[in-house]
Amino acid sequence: MEWLIWVGAAMSLLGLVGLFWCILRVWSARRSGLEDAALREAVRKVVPLNMAALMLSVFGLVMVVVGIFLN
């Protein structure tokens, strides 16, 4: 079950990269001086990607924990 740990760690790392990408995307939108409606639209587009990255990271961590218990 060692492969489960490594696959889970890779998934968590991908999710973490996705979360940082979402943070940078919203941060750059805020710094660009958009109007309120445009900023809300930019954030609205990032929210599903943020949730997907968070879920990927959580599933990866669950896989790591399960792999450790089964090892």
C-alpha cells in the first residue's frame, strides 16, 4: 500500500498548487484596480476551481492516511 501514500501525496501537492494559483489569480485581480462588479466576477470564476483544488487536496490527504493505516 505504499503506492497509495505516494499517489495521495501527489494529489495533495497538486491540490496545494491549485490553491496557490487561485490565491494568486484573485490577488492579481484585486491589485489591477477592477471595479466592484468586475472584481466579483473574477472571484466568482475562481471559486469552483478553488473548491476543486481543495477537494483534490483533501482526497489526497485521506489517501495518505488510509495508506499509512493499511501499511
